[in-house]
Amino acid sequence: MRQYEIMFIVKPTLSEEEVKKVVTNFSDIITNNGGKVLETKDMGQRELAYEIKKFKSGFYYIFEVETDNDKAIKEFDRLALISNDIVRHLITKVEK
């Protein structure tokens, strides 16, 4: 099993309910493609170091993910790039 850490920033103009829906949808993307979300960390709203897509802040989330293959990771990456609700994301492989 490979472990990954996915950090993503949700745009700040969404309501609290909409932010939770985005996080749930992306968590479901991982699980529906054979991955398992071990932990979800809500880091709250923070200021960005520089402006991204005209936003100066965003809601930070971290998923700790475990998967046999990289299908779930590739699908998350593909959909995060398309999504208007995610400002930026970063996927890192956790070495044991």
C-alpha cells in the first residue's frame, strides 16, 4: 500500500456548507477509485502567500490517503485541476 498526502485549498467565497460538500465530494473520489482516506485535517481559512486566481485566502484541507494503485490519485488530480472550487492542490507520496 502506498501512502499519499493531498493538500488542497478551497476558494474562500463558498459558504461553510458548500465547502463541506466539496471536501466530501473529493473524499468520495478517492474511495470510489479504490483508495482509502485515513485522515482529513481541516486547517481552516488562511491567508495565501501570494494571490492565486484573484483570491488572497482559502480554506486549507489535508487528506492522508492509502491506495494500492495510483488510479484514485490520478482521478483526484484530474478533477481538482478542472474544479472551479479548488484554488490549488499538491499531492506528495509519503515515504516510509
